[in-house]
Amino acid sequence: MSAVAESRPALAGFTLTYLVGLASVGVAIHSDLAVRYLVVVSVLLVVIARLEDRFGLGAGVLWAFSVWGLAHMAGGIVPLGQDPSGGGRVLYNASLVPHLVRYDQAVHAFGFGYSALACGRVLRSWLPGAPATRGPAVLAALAGLGVGAVNEVVEFLSTLVLAETHVGGFENTGWDLVFNLLGATVAAAWLVRSWSRQAAGPLQSTARQSTARAGRPRLAGAAQGTRCETGAVPQL
């Protein structure tokens, strides 16, 4: 964790700022979930930092996970007032596109899409000779969906020990899984394209080198012919 913080101070500062800020807001408004979200997001970030140390996830993935942590904490802590039944509402209950996409679902698609990307980086590190085909990308997507399934298990267990979680019922879980699949599918498509470009790079370089080598004898012959015409004795 410290290695990532030292090498990426801007990322570390951004993350620490929202962790402290949102946790303070939660305590100030007496949110029962502030501590839980702080612990969950902190553990997630520690795991990501360990993966970065070992596999090199890259700056883009690290920033995406930090933003995901911000969205997750804000979703569970920032209040939106009362719902019609008199219960409290939080940002996770907000509708981004009425009757179509909720804030919660967008966060799921974003977060578990990047989880699939991270799984793809880890898989590529373990299997460096794997072909740049759809197979490894599908495995990465399935691994990302597995991470999403673990999240649903954690949410279910939290409903057994906490009076109010804003998790929702069976339909909410189903839509969460649907948006996890959407994010993981987009990530898999991106991985296929990225890996194909990486595989094409060395082939194009080799082709250019071969073309250059093939052109050298012709250039040498042309130079010798020029010397003969001017009266120079060609070297045999």
C-alpha cells in the first residue's frame, strides 16, 4: 500500500481526502453505515494496492477503483431525504434515468467492469503466452462476475446483522447482477481489442525489419553498378 502511495501521491491524496471527508459526513449525520462503508472501501483499496504491487494493474485501473470507492461510499452515506413510506433514502436510491437506470446500477456496471479488467491483467501476467483471443477475455469477465457475486453475498450477510442497509430485495439483486454482466462484457471486448493490438505490434515490427534487410542487397548492387559506370573497379 505504501509503495503505491509513494509512487502515485495524487491518487493517494484524492483517495484519503474522500475517505476522511465522507466518513466525517456520515458521523455528523449519524449514519449507521458510515463505518461499514469506510471499512469495506479501505479493505478493497488495500487489496487493489497489493495487486498493483504484484501485477502492475496500471494507473487507469487504479484511478478507476479509487473513483469506484468514492461512488460506493457516497452512494451509501449521502442522504436524499425520506421515501414515501417514511424511511431514509440515500444516493444509491437515486434514479439517473427514470424507470431505467439507477445510481446503484451504474456503479455496479462501472465497478465490476473494471474488476474484470483487473482480472484480465492478472490473467495475462499468469499466462503471458496465452493467445490474444476471446477465450482469456471471457475468463476475465467471468472472474469479474465472481467478484460481483461475492459483493452480493456480503450485502446479503449485512442484512442479517444490520437493521438498515439500503440493499434492496431480490429484484435489486437481480438487476445488480445484470449490470455487473454489462460492465464485464464491455471490459471483455476492450481486453480483446487491447491484447490484439499488443500482439500485432511485434509482428509489424518484425515485418518492417525483414523488409529493410531485403532491401539492403539491392541498394548495395545499385551502388556497385554506379561505381562501374564511373570507372571504379568493383569489389568481388
